[in-house]
Amino acid sequence: MDNKIIELEHILLELKNRKPAQHMRHFIDQYYCYEHNLITKGGKANWGKIFWSGYTSMNANLLDKKNKSLVVKEHVIPLNIIVSFLSKIPIKELSIEKVKEILDSLLIYATITKEEDKLISKLGLGRKMTIEYETIEELKANAFDRYKQANIVLVRND
């Protein structure tokens, strides 16, 4: 069975039990790695490869990419908000396809400097967005609001 499907099944089980636990971060990050082929030579998820993939701040791009001690990888939309949207799926509508759809819409990573991370936290945006969005579409359209408020410029790494 495909590893990304296994991770989606783990997420689905957590959601069906209505107790998204501390393992949710693990399952979601693992899913992302498998979905984006960020894996080791042995085929395991490689979270380290998330650094400098997705988006990177202009300041982080100036740093030595081998030195991960100066940067953090983070969810552009805080993970607790993504999990909240997943948790709102009615039980009878829960499916691997629905979970995948939401994750693929909202799961974006950024590599930023530790100083930028502290600034986001200082602004009170470490685990929340600038405002509370009602729909996934609104949230996705405004995914980068925290960075705009902190004057952090992100660039897409292709």
C-alpha cells in the first residue's frame, strides 16, 4: 500500500475518533513528505527535506542551506487551524479523499529565520491567523497574511 494513503488513513482514524491527538502533526508531516517525494533513499519520509522546499523567506535564502540551526520550517497556515478544519468534517462525510483535498489545499510549508519566527510569535500569530476564516476557500486565499503582517517576504521554491 502507498505510504501517503497509510498516513491519510491514520489521520482519518484520529478524526473518526474525534480525538485528534499529538500524533496528528506526525501523520500530516509524513503525508506531505510522501505526497511531495521528500523521502530518503530507503523510501522513508524525510522531514529534513521540507526545509527550503515550498516557500522560503528572502532572509532565509541568504543563509547557508546546510545550516538548519538558523531557520525553522513551519506550516504557513498553523497546523492547529488545519486540524480544526479537518475536525469540522461531519463523520458521515469523512473519507480519505476529503482529508486529502483539505490537506492539499491548506498544507503549505515555509522556511524562515529564527528571528522571523520570533517576530511572528511576538505579533501573537504563532498559532493563529490574522483573522478567523470561516471557509477553506477564504483561508487558502489569505494563507500568507501572517507573513504580510510581519513584513516577511516569501518566495516560492520550484
